[in-house]
Amino acid sequence: GQNIDQPTEMTATEGAIVQINCTYQTSGFNGLFWYQQHAGEAPTFLSYNVLDGLEEKGRFSSFLSRSKGYSYLLLKELQMKDSASYLCAINDYKLSFGAGTTVTVRA
Amino acid sequence: DAEITQSPRHKITETGRQVTLACHQTWNHNNMFWYRQDLGHGLRLIHYSYGVQDTNKGEVSDGYSVSRSNTEDLPLTLESAASSQTSVYFCASSVGQGGSYEQYFGPGTRLTVT
């Protein structure tokens, strides 16, 4: 089975940087996804890490360490529209999601 | 444009009734998934399918069933609705084999069982 942990909530100021951590214990692992979900909407894909290291996509970066069972999503130059839940998901031929981290961006 | 749709978007039903939630995708994706989302639990997998006539149980499959008779549709049936099944239900689809490709989610169905 899978055990996936993320912080429940984080608050940051517009223009700042926030790092959302995800730790996991799993019997099978093929990669780790990050999804963004605005309130009342469907999740949308942000990133997928298979190998160790950092993947950068504009203001968002995602890091994976398979040996440590650890990933983080880094959001830079925060904007008000980044207020959302961020979901970490393990790929074990199907997805298992963490409970999500709600990020609130303040002006 | 290709898309994934769910219907109805909102449903109120009574305990014990059978309910079917529809999911339709026009991407020609092999894989389709049903999740429920409840506060504090995130998304939990109910059933999934890797192709026509293929269905598999997920983490929380009790009380739910699916069938896959074509590529585009994966309806989810609650055989006898219970109050514990009040939730938001998301359907998703992806290309390729297994879970190694990003999933595209439908807009969700909010189901209330009274």
C-alpha cells in the first residue's frame, strides 16, 4: 500500500516562494505527479518526476529523491491565482493521492 | 476540441436508490478512472479501466460498479446509495499503459445522498 504525507495548509505572501513537501512510503513506485486544484474545480497536471532531481517549468519546479521517499513542489514569484490545493500522487501503475496542501496567497 | 465530460453535475438522491454517473471522453484514451474526493482524504480511486471490457477495483470500490463497453464511456453505478457515498466524484482519462501518463479530469459530479 501507500502512505503519502503532505502539510494540510500553507500561507505565503504575493511574490514570495513556497515549498510544499511530500513524503511517501510505497510498495511500488514508477514516478510522482503534482496536480493543482482550484476550489470547486477539477485537478490539473503540473509535473511528473520519474528520476531523481529537479524539473523546472516556469515559476514551478518539482524535485524527487527516490531513495528518501521525498518530493517537493516549489512555487516562485507567487501570484494570487496560485491560491489552490496542490496534490501529490504516486504512480504505482495507478495513482494514489495525498490529501493535498491548501496554499493561500495573501496580498 | 477533445474533452472529458461528466453528467449530471449535481445530483440529490435518497438512500437505497440506484444511481448512475456518466463519464464521456473524446480523446480516444485507453485508460479511464473514477475517484471520489472528501475533505481530509484527497482523491481516492474507486474503479479503473485500461481498455474496453477491462475493469479493476480501486481502493474504495465497495458499493460501486463500472462497465466499459466502448472507449469513450465509463459509467459509475451506485447499486444502493448510502449517506456515506455523499461526495464529489471525478472521472479521469489518460493515454498509454498504466498510470505513467498525466490524467485529464472531468469537471466533477457532486452527489448528495439523503
